[in-house]
Amino acid sequence: MSSLLTVRRAGRMLLTEFTITPDGMIRERFPDDVRCNRLLVYGLEGELFFGASAALESHFERIEQRIDGRTRAVILRLKRARNADAAGMIQLKEFVERVRARDVDVILCGVRADLAQRLETTKLSERTGATIFREERVPLTSTILAIRHANQLIGDPCSTCPRRGSGESSPTLRYVV
């Protein structure tokens, strides 16, 4: 009985939606923030293993529900995703495939060395077309690099994009925790 409760507790996954403010700040999205559907940025935190399957699938469904005809890219920040096993990797692969089938680019960022090795072993990037930005020595850099890459893929900014007012194709971005 205690092992079942432990798996349930360890199987908690948190999903955070991020936004990019007009002044280039990358932070958690607040309910009153204007939503941009061209670029969706999410962070996953928790164990990527069989015990988290239900939570992980629920989070992936939530992201997929936000995708519409204007969405061009989804960034999934995996900095705090840990202990990926075969079940977690299969779910991640299937999520990427479903999103890519909708003609939306998927960018994985903050990928730590252990997860990068699993992604390499499973050839997830090759098989699905996902772009991967590994964790950098300078904290939060991979998220900024992923957003810049997504902006290149997206092209013209939407009406709420922080790039629109700056006149720059790559405004200065900073990550706020």
C-alpha cells in the first residue's frame, strides 16, 4: 500500500505556462495576460516516469487544446523534468508527433544531460523533427535561445508580440523566476 502512495506522490507533474511581456520579460503567465497563440511556452516539472503517466497526458492534452490555426511553435521547457523512463519517453514522443502532425514546430529546451542522452538514444529528435536546446552553463540561456529560434520560425510578429513594438527581430529577453 505504501508503495502505491509513494508512486502517486512522486508521479505529480506540474505544468507552467509562460508569457513574454512587451518589455521582453519571460515569466509565468498570469490570468490577465494577453495570450499569444502563435508561440506557446510551457515548462514541465516533475518525474517523467510511469507513475506520472496520467498527469503527463493531462498536461499534454492541455497544451494541445491551446493550439489553434495560428499556432506556429510550442516550446516545452524540460529543465525540471527528471528521471525519464520508457513510459515517459513514449508519451513525450507521441505528444511531439501529434503536435507536429498539426504543422506546429516543437522545441524542447533546458534539456539536461541525462535527458539529452535518453532523447539521443531514442532518436526522438530525428524521428519527430523536434528541435532540442540543451541546458547551457549560463542559467536560463536555452529558454532564450529556444524563443529566438521560434521567432525565426514564426516570422512576422502577431499584434501582441513583444517584437512588434521594439522594431527588432530579436529584442533583449530576460527570464524572471
